[in-house]
Amino acid sequence: MRFHALQSIAFNVVIFAFFLIFVPVSIVLGEIIYSANKVLGLIIGAPITILGWVLQLGTLFFWILLMIKAYNEEHYKLPIIGDKVEKYVNR
């Protein structure tokens, strides 16, 4: 159970850090491009917004997947985060 809890915490910390960088950068980049050329700003801004939505839905999917696996007592390990957490738990 400890592994699943720590893996979930680590996953959420990584996602939070990613969005902490992604959101401001995309806003500033979008504003710069939009102020230079409104049409180009909309053309570039729309895919960035859609990418943000897809990343948020993917995060929600993995969060729910991790909860279901932990509830069913399955040892499910995320590729990079799971290895680091497993080393920490087994030390």
C-alpha cells in the first residue's frame, strides 16, 4: 500500500510541476504571437489549448487507473516514477 501511495504522490508532483511550467509558457507565448499577428496567434493558440486539455484528460485517466489498480491490490508500476518509488520503498 505504501508503494501505491508514494507513486501517486510522486505522479501528482511531476504533473503539477509540468503544468506549473506549461501553462505560463503557453499563455505568454500565445500572447506574444497573438499581439504580433492575430490570425497566427489563433492558429498556434488553438492546438496548444487542445494539447493542454488532452494532457489534463490523460492525467485524470492515469490517476483513476492508479486508484483502481491500488484498490484491486495489483502492483502497477509507472515507467519512470514507479522505478524511483520502488527503490525508495525497498531501501
